[in-house]
Amino acid sequence: MAGPVNMDLPGSRSWILVVIIILVAGIYSLASGTVALLTPDQQGYRFYKQTDYVAAAESFASPMWTGIALFRQGEFEKSAGVFAGYDTAEFTYNHGNALLMQGKYEAAAERYARAIELRPDWDDATINHQIALGRAAMLKQEGGDMTGGMLGADEIVFTKGKSPPGSGEEQTEGGEKLSDAELRAVWLRQV
């Protein structure tokens, strides 16, 4: 009488090892954000949410998101170049923002006017248009600003801790993160 048949396949333990290695690599790539299964925009958005705007700008395929990431890292000239290539309300508005941050107020006002033309009841574009026109008018005043006609954009500095109350900086309490709309509102009050 014959005994039981051995059903073990040669090398079956090596297959288990291969499967474990693949699973570990997959989990690692998910955790590190380098998942090949994600689209470039999904990868860029992951970096953006982690406030790694340099990696985000390099990852995004979407020109809108690339321009936004460049803007967030302070690359206003590069951001303006990206936004200049498209004629939608959102692109022209963001182009205006990038130009405004470079101190190019008349050009920014023109872009905001175009954004308003494309989307007539856009309050943010209307407010920014008025700010750009006001800044452009300040540049035209002789002797009024004592800058020799060269009123540039302020340097953007992020510091930890509170500013003294008389510093002219807006202070928020609570330490919670602000939404994009709240950040824009604070920025507009400062401009």
C-alpha cells in the first residue's frame, strides 16, 4: 500500500517570501507618498497637504495646482508664468495675485479685471482689483510714499510666536489652522 502523496511544491516557501516582500514594499510606498499607483496630481496633492510645496510643484501635472504650489512657496514669478498661459476666471485671478505679490500692480489690476469679465459677481476678484488699483495709484504719486516711485511687495516672513500688539500684524488666537478662505481674508486686510 502506498503512503500519502507529498503535495508540497518545490520552492513554495520562496513564493511566500516574495509575497511578503511585495506587501512590505507596498505598505512602505503608501506610507512614504511614493506610490506608483497614484497619478501625478494625487502625489502632488499629498505633498501639498504636507506643506511640501517644492515637491508638490514638481509632482503636479495640473497647471493650476502647479501654479498654486509655486505661489505657496513664494515663487511668484514662476507662478505668474504658469497662470499666464490660460484664460479662465480662476487662472487670470491667480495670475493677478502672483503679479500683485511682485509689485506689478497695473498688470495685476488688468488680470483681475479680466477675471471679473469672465466671472462678473466674483467678490474676491473685485476686492483684489480695487487693491491693485490703489497700489498702482500710490506708485504714481510723486513724493507721497518717499520710495522714489518704487513701492514693492512686502517680504513674506513666517515666524513662530506672537507679535507685539503694536507691530501692525494681525493676530489670531487658538493656534488652529486657518482655511484658505480665512488666509485670503487675512492677507487682503494686510495688503
